[in-house]
Amino acid sequence: MKKSIVAFSAAALLSGLFVSSASASTYTVKKGDTLTKIAKKYDLTVKKLKELNNLKSNTIYVNQKLVTSKKETTAAKATVSVKNEKTTTYKVVAGDTLTKIANKHNLTLGELKQLNNLSSTVIKVGDTLIVSSSSPEMIIELPKETKSSANTYETENDPSIEKVIAEAKKVIGTPYSWAGSTPAGFDCSGLVYYAFKQAGYNISRHSSSTYYALGKKVSSPQRGDLVFFATGSNRSVINHLGIYLGDNQFIHASSSKGVMISSVNEAYYKSRLIGYKKLNF
């Protein structure tokens, strides 16, 4: 993204336009934290901390986000534009199979089926298949004073993120399975969902492109951030992701080799790298 241009999927941005006019600083609860400990850290009373978060008791849980301060701000005007959806299609000819078409367009079989909402591999001559697609997106240009880095999980020195990585490493060697999100088989987004879920994060199951749209872009990735790639013929379509491990390594579910660790500096991945993001929870 250039300067203060922030791109989101249409759905994500529409929800983001209806936010409160109050900006907030937040803290993500870690193992061993108590309200007293957190309140002291931010020079608050426990009562004030509970008021800020509408808490009725002193019970908190790991990965819970707590507001530590609020500041009223004036709503800022934004310039919004919409980019139309772009798709590339292919017409089935005699002798074609889904696998053959997927390979031709640098897609996995699962990705091709997902693009076309197919529940089986049955196709017929004359069918038109989508082989690449970019979702409609809104682009909003925000005044510089409205930019914020809040509302993302903390990765640096976060023991829960280390658990995410540990859970992902436990299933190295598990075969690839389209839409799979269990140790019986994973696709790339299924592995991310499984690892974060096992580590106690409240995460929903999404596609690679949706995780990208929901995340916050980072320029200096940390362990536990997500790394995204466009491996198809259309380099604007994000269709693969993994969990960054540091030192240019990432763990992911490869369509050919299953769950494994690779380097972003490998020629294949380096040329298809889109960027890194932190997830919002």
C-alpha cells in the first residue's frame, strides 16, 4: 500500500466505517495476568479498569483485549473509491480435467473448486470456469492523524504465540487436504485456523484472502505473524499463507508436500510473496 492508502475487502471496510468516535489503547491479556497487575501497569485503579471494559467481575482470560485508556476524537472525513471485481475464465475443452486445468493455471485442485463452488470434480465440455478472481474492494484514504496500530494481537514475547508455533510444528508431515483443518489433513488456511485455535485464540475459519483482508499489514514481521503469497496466474489473487517463524522461515500446508517449513527466500516463494500481516481478534 502507498502512503496512507489502506485497502480492505468490501465487507470488512463497510463494517469498519461504522466505528465509534472514541479511540482506545488496548492490552492483550497474557498468562499470569490479573486485573490488579494490569491496572498497576497502566497507572489505573482496578475499578477504573473494570469500568473501561464493562467488567462485572475480576475474571479475565488469556488473549482477552482490555481497554486501558480512551480518548474522544473528532470523526475524520475519508475519500472512498471502489475497485471492481476482476475474473479470468477458461472454457472446458475435450480431454480436460479439473486437475489438468488447475495445473495449467498454477492453482491447486482445491483452489479451483473453491473459486467455482464445485462440490465434485465433474465437468463437461463447454463449461466456463473461473481460474482467477480478485474480490471487489474499497479503498479509503484516511487523514494521517486517524491512523492507528491498535486492535492486533501482540506477538513479541507472547507465550501464546509461541504455543501457536508449537502446535503448528506438531503436525509437520500431515498431508494436504483441501478445506482440511484437522491433523487428518490441512490446507494452508486450515493449518492457521487449527494452530491458533489450539493455542486458545478465538479465531474463525477463513480463506487466505479473507485472513489477508482482516489483518493489519506489518513491515517488520515477528514470530507468529502471517505471510501471504499469490501463487496463481493472477498475482493479485492471494491464495496461500503460512505462519512466520523468524529468520525468513515459515510453516505452511503445501499442496504437494503437506505441512512443512520453507524459506521465503526460496525462488518460488520469493517471487510470489505479497507481504505480512497480524490478525485481528
